[in-house]
Amino acid sequence: MRTLLFAVICLLAAFPAPAQTPPSAPVQPRRLGLCAACHGPTGHASLPGVPNLAGQQLAYLRDALHQYRDGSRDVPLMRAAIGPLSEAELDALARWYSVQTPQPQS
Ligand code: HEC
């Protein structure tokens, strides 16, 4: 009995429950890697001249992405970056960045 109990405790320790994510937090978008190279995974830009996106308003991010796509913001770099993405994927990315917490500049 003791051995069994010990085995169960070991199993529980080896496979802890996954960290709870708050229900409002979106899951990390599948295509985040495409954007993270410049904007960072949490919207803190890793390159000079690249805007931070963390905590920006969702509607603003959606609009900006549409403007790059339709050319009213004529930035070939951003148009190329979002080129292969579907509307749903862009929306997931905008949501992701909008719920990140902005950090002070280092
Ligand atoms: C090669 C670097 C690079 C990649 C990759 C990239 N971006 Fe950008 N992004 C930029 C730069 C530079 C700007 C500023 C462009 C401008 O002057 O409008 C920008 C601007 C933006 C803006 C507007 C921000 C604002 O404050 O107006 C959004 C939103 C954005 N990017 C989202 C994304 C998303 C989503 C992806 C991934 C699909 C992505 N970017 C990939 C470089 C990049």
C-alpha cells in the first residue's frame, strides 16, 4: 500500500497540472514566430525602428494590419510580413499583442 501511495505521489510530481491561464487570455497564436522576430513575442520590439505592440488597443492593431494589407499604409516590410496570413490569423495576433502588459524601456 505504501509503495503504491509513493508511486502515485511520484507520478503527480512528475506530471504537474499545466499552469492555469486566465480565461480571457488568448492562446499564443500559431503564427506568432513570424512577428516575434521584430516585435518580440510579447510585443516589446527587439529592433530599433520597430514599434512596441504590447497593450495597444485591439481596434488600433486590427486597423493598422488592414492598412498595411490594403496599402493605405505603404510599408512593404509589414505588407510582406502579413502577406501569407489569413484574416483569422491576423485577428489572433492582434488579440495576443493587445493583452500583453507593456514593460518600461530598459
Ligand atoms: C521585419 C520586421 C517586422 C516583422 C517580421 C513584422 N513587423 Fe510589424 N512592423 C515593423 C515595422 C518596422 C513597423 C513600423 C511600420 C510603419 O512605419 O508603419 C511595424 C508596424 C506594425 C504595426 C503597427 C504598429 C503601430 O503602432 O502603428 C502592427 C500592428 C504590426 N507591425 C504587426 C505585426 C504583425 C502582427 C506581424 C506578424 C505577422 C509583424 N508586424 C511582423 C516590422 C516588422
